[in-house]
Amino acid sequence: MISNKTLILGLGNSILSDDRIGLDVAQLVYNGLNNNDCDLVISQLVGTNILDFVCGYKVLIVIDAIKTENGNDGDVYQLSLDDMPKQKRSNSPHNVGLYWTIKMGDKLGIEVPDIIRIYAIEVNDPFSFGEELTDTMKKFLPNIVENILEKEKSLCTSSI
């Protein structure tokens, strides 16, 4: 049975510098919401692995890093599941994108969230080894968190 709860899912790699921003921002957003109707999962897993986390939730908020050609560090893109790449194959046979993971879960009868919001944060350096954000991203962190908190504060309520 799907609950009215919201899951905040922070994705990233804790040892790849700015790629960890999804992990850090998700924790800070969760702390800022301070609401019993929200749960938090911080994960370095991808693909079908996330089905274990998301089943049974009404709302899913995904927070992750992105690196685009023309983006500005600290930009936050609010996306839907339909904005995600829909190719069925990836470079790795072990990795299925978010779109197909959710669609597959639904086809298998897994209770996937009805509402999915994705926040992709433009980062400076998601490839260098390091257990901290770059100084550039540390500077943007408070504004990123505030931006997401402002948009999501109403979602983590029992009135959904």
C-alpha cells in the first residue's frame, strides 16, 4: 500500500568531489523540512537498486549532480520523470536509468511513487577524487538548499 509519505533520495558518489552534492543537499533539505511525513535515503547505488528504496512512497524527490556543456555551477534544474533519458541501453549492462527503473517497477506491480520530482544540480568537478565539495560548490550550497526547500516545503505534509 502506498503511504502519503515523501522520500527524499540523495544520489551521488561520496569520493568524487562534486558528485557528492546530491548526498549533501538531500541531507540538508531533509533537516530543513523537519517533518515526520518525510524519509531520507542517501545512496551511491543506481539503476534497479533504487526500487528497494522508493516502493510504497507517494512522492519521490531525487537530488543528484549533473554536468552539462553550457550550465553554470550551482544551477538547479527541476525535472520530471519524463525529462529523463529514455534509451533502454546504457554504457553498462548493470545500469538502468531512472525512467526505465520506475517504469519497470510499475510493470512488475511494485508500488512506485505517483509524484516524482528530480533536482539536478550543475556541478564544477564531478570526476576528481575527493571527499569534499570543491570550494566553488561549497559557495553555492546554501542557495541550492534554500531553492529546493522553498519548492518542496509543501510536499512533505500529510495532506497529500
